Amino acid sequence: MTTRALTTTGARPVTGPRAPRRRAGLAVYLVVGTLLSIVFVVPLAWAVFRSMLPDALVTTAPSRADLSHLSFGNYTGLIRGGIMHSTLNSLMVAVMTAGATALVATMAGYGFARFRFRGSGIVFALILATLMVPFQALLTPLFLEMHSLDLTNNLIGLALFYTTFNLPFGVFVMRNTFLQIPWELSEQAAVDGASPTRTLVSVLRPLILPGVATTVLYAFLFSWTEFVGALTFLTSNNLYTLPLALINMEYGSVGQVNFGFLEAGAVIAMIPCVVLYIALQRYYIRGLTSGVVKG
Amino acid sequence: MVSSRQKVTGEKSGSRDATVVPRAGSRFRFVPPRLGGSLRVRRGRTGILLVSPAFALVAVFVLFPLGFAVYISATNWPLIGSYHMVGGSNYSQLAHDPVFIHSVLFTLLYTAIVTGPILIVGYTLAAFVRANRPGSVLFRTAFFLPFIVGLATESFMLLLELQPESGAIDAVLGKLGLASASTAWTVHYGLALGAICVFVIWFASGLTMMILMGGMQGIPTELYEAANVDGATWWQKERRITIPMLRRNIALSLIISVIGSFLAFNQFFILTQGGPGTQTEPIVMWIYEEAFVDYHLGYATAGAIALVVVVGIVSAAQFFLLRDENTRTVRRGRQSRPGRRA
């Protein structure tokens, strides 16, 4: 106990004889951290800057003079070219995926954590084993199967596909979320005569929200710019999600690629990810560390 | 995966009529006898209902396609028209296909290059942000941001910066005298591979950081306090305490990054289009091109099955190699210790 009092860092006030040294240590920490942050964030901010340059400037070496030519020209040009349609497609797929994953994973997590039934271990293992099956390797059978079910060239079909491959993570997180809730809570509710659904909605809901937020964020971020699945299962232009619209700009264009447009399109794809993550990261990290890592 | 094992053992010990049901992560519980009988049957049925949508999706979009893939791989399936069985000939053809073999070797090379740096950079970042110091939360956010934005989006951004004359990479390296300002990164094998590896390390280290940081914060502070009393250096504490306690997290992050590398597609498809020729074509891209550009669905699927098998073996092997008796006792010790940092 005495050693703890002597050596615990953290919440100790910065006073006393060793304070200057600690303050210097903190300064070094902040400087190193800032430099490292620059490495990770500046390339992304740089893309925002480059997206505001006309194509003629974007295709020349960056220079100080660029700063006086900033405009939203690429964005207005993209909007005229129909980028909002692809953005909406991406958004619809991502929202459908996030909603479906949250619903299905919450149900399954509840089922695995709170109910005993024959085969639950096997079914749970099967769902988790999906983590080991790369969907990238199942493109051909999935294409043929989804084609025969009319799910190719279909945003709902794409969302169902995304939902499935988000399930192992989602179910795992939700099951652990339920397991961390004191067993007494649902028992008490059962004794009071609440049905399992009622218990979930009225008693457990606030306690599982961090897990749900994690599941939703993962599913949304995964499907928002997922590439190879969309490339395989969508073929008509008017269903293209954002990355497909961009690859179309890169590959499909005759002659020179319009890099200004491409850069602006990439920034449009980036913004929701950044906003969502920064707004919800508390849940995101809590879910990540409690779900996957603690096992 | 560990918890699935926990689940199984938990069920074994918590047999039907037992009134004492041990449960992962909680105290032994006394289950009142009136919760038995028909109520238990009904609750079992509710459980099945609750998990069935998840199971149905997995059955339709994973299990069936997996079996179907094995079947397709034994045919000469074209995109349109009839097919017939060809037995194992797709597989024997694979073994002699220089393009396929190159894509396998290329994927292995790429994986070998990026895995170590991702772990080391991720570990360093995790060690840097694990304590709650002023700024650490902000730094975590910054380091994780590239992973959040996604590889596809960032590949489009990088495409511009890798262009000769106009890209920022050439501008910076040219100023520093490290490369010519007209270096065309995406059309030379070595340059493209190098650039993509650096890019992916930048992208993926944040995830490894998060996985390791979660584990680091679960290590009881008492261990470090004892080490401090003994006058241990930073590196001694990392080597003797953090790394052994982190085995499972390290295993997990390695599995995630190795499998991620095996399945690389976006960065190559967007940045090099597999070129020059098919020199930077990873396996997934080979499958995609073979199936949906050349319409050899049967043949492509045979390659895909090989990928499924390899990914399965890697996950199994890494779990096996990185788990030992030690981690299990550590885990148990951790669970029963009340005063640990959460």
C-alpha cells in the first residue's frame, strides 16, 4: 500500500520539488505526440486542400501560389456530374447495413448471453468462424447465388451481404456486452414478470447502448466505402456507391483522369467517417476494447 | 474465440439440474428452483428465436456459398451458358499457372513486408497513448484516423500524390534530394510495392495500437509498481511485464493484419491496377479478374478455395502458436483480481 502511494503517477498534482521535471516530461510528450499526429492527420488534411484546387493546378507540382486559387469548383462540378446520387446510394447501403447489423447482432447477443438452448455453442462458433472466411474469396458463388435471388444490382442485396460479414464482430461484441451486465438485473425483471423482449427494451437497453454504438459504427464505416463487394455485385451506373463512382472516374474516363474531381470525391467519402468517429469514439473505443480484446 | 471455449466449458459445468451455475465474469450464482421446468424450455425457445436471424444470414451468405464454391471449383463454369464437371483439373492447372503463382508469391511478399512494421509501429503508438496523460486521448484519435477513413478512399487520394511531377510525394522527396521529381511510383514494380507498403503501415498501425492499448490498460498496475520499486527500466518493464501479458492481444493483432494483407485488393486495384502487367496483382485481384473479366468462374473459384484454406490455416496456426499455459493462468489471475484498471 505504501508503495502504491509512492509510485502511482496519474492524478498527482504537479507541485513539489519534482514538478519542473515532470512539466518538462509533459512538454516532450506533447511535442512528440503532436509530431506523430501530423504524420497521421496531415495527409488527410492535405487531400482536403488539394481537392479545392482546379484540375489545372492539381496536376502540377504543389506550390505556395496554390493558396490563392482555392475554390469549391471541383465539388460543384462533381455535383453537376451526379455525385450526390452515388453519395445517397452509399448512405442508404450504410444505414441499412448498420441498422440490420445492430438489430440482428443485438438479438443474437442477447440470445447467446442470456438463454440456454441446445446447440447454442455450435451456432455461436459457426457465426464466429465466419471471421475466418474471407468474403473476398467467396465472390464467385455469392455472385451466382445473389444473381439468382435477384440480389445483384440491388442495394438491399448489397446491404444484406454487408450485414452478414459484420455479424461475427457484432454478435461477439453484443454477447460480451450482455455478459458484462449483472445477471441479477434480467433475473429480477423475469421475477417481476417481464418478458424477454420487455426486459431487453426497458431494463437492459441503456446498458447495451455502448455495444450497439460500436456495432453500428463498425457496420456503417465498413459499408460506406466497401469496395470489392460493391464492384462485384453492382453493375449499373445509377446504383454505384461512392468508391465505384470514383473508380469509374479513374478507369472509365476517356483520356486524362480529372484528378481534381477524384480528390474532391475522396474527400466527400472521408468526411462522414471522420465526423462519425470523432462524435462517437468514446463508444467506439469502449466497445472495441471490451468486446474484442477482453474476449 | 477464447470466449467460445469459455462458453462451452461453462455449459458443461452448469448442467441441467444443477442449482449452482458458474458464469464467466461473475460470481457463482444460486438459481432458484422455480426457474426450472417449462420456463426453461420456453426460455430456450426464445433463445433459438433470437439467434435465428443471425444464423440464417450466415447460412445463406457464408455457409452455402462456401459449399457452392467447392462445387463450382470442380466445374468449368462460365458466366453464361452451360457447364460440366472437370474434377480436380482446375486445381492442377493452378499449380502450373505462372500468373496465379506470381500473385500468391506477391501476396506473401507484401504480407511479409508489412506485418512486422505494423506490429512495431502499432505497439509503439499504444505504449505512447496507453496512460491517461494530457493529450493522450487526442493522439489516439489522430493515430486511428487513417484506419477509420478507409483504404479505398485513401487510395484515391494517394493516386494523385504518386503521380510524377504533380504529386506531393515527388515534390517532397525531390526537395530533399531523395528521388527525382518525375518518379512515376505506380508504374514500376518496386516503387509501387514500396509506396503501397508504407501507405498500408500508415493505415493499419492505428488498429494494432487500439488492440494492444486495450490489453495494456488491463494489466494490473501493481505489477509496474513492484517493478518500479525494484528499479526496472522502461524496456525491462515492457519485456518482462507488458509483452508477456499482451500475448493474446498481440496474437489477435497479428492475425488481423496478416489476414488483411492476404486479402489486399483496394490499394492495388486503385493505385496500380495490378501493373505493370500483372506484377502487382494480389490473390484477390487475380480471383476478381479471372472471374469477372475473363469469365472463368470455375477456375477463379479454385484459386479462391486455396485462399480460404490458407486463411483458415493461418488463423488456426497463429492461435495455436501464440497461446500457451502461461496466458491461461494470467487470464485467470486477472479475472479474480479486484482492483485492476479497467
